[in-house]
Amino acid sequence: MAKLMSEETKLKLGERLGVDDIVREEGWGGVPARQCGMLVREAIRLAEEELSRS
């Protein structure tokens, strides 16, 4: 399966949402579901912005 988002992008989004400490300590599996959902929404918003600029 191809990666949809780089690890760098995921970490930047994690920092925006305040879960970067959890990711560093426990990995992505330690992030609560609610924050993961917020991360996905933010990633979609960023992707839509990029598409609208093209």
C-alpha cells in the first residue's frame, strides 16, 4: 500500500493538534481516536487547499 502522507506532514499536523508529545512517546497508536479524526480532517482541508491552488 502506498503512503498517502509523509511522516513529516503527519508530525506537522500532530504539532498543530497538540498530540506530537504522544506520538514521540507512544507512536501513532497512542493518539486517541478523537484526535486522529481531527488529524484526518485537517489533512483533508490542507489537501483541498493545495488542489484549489493548482
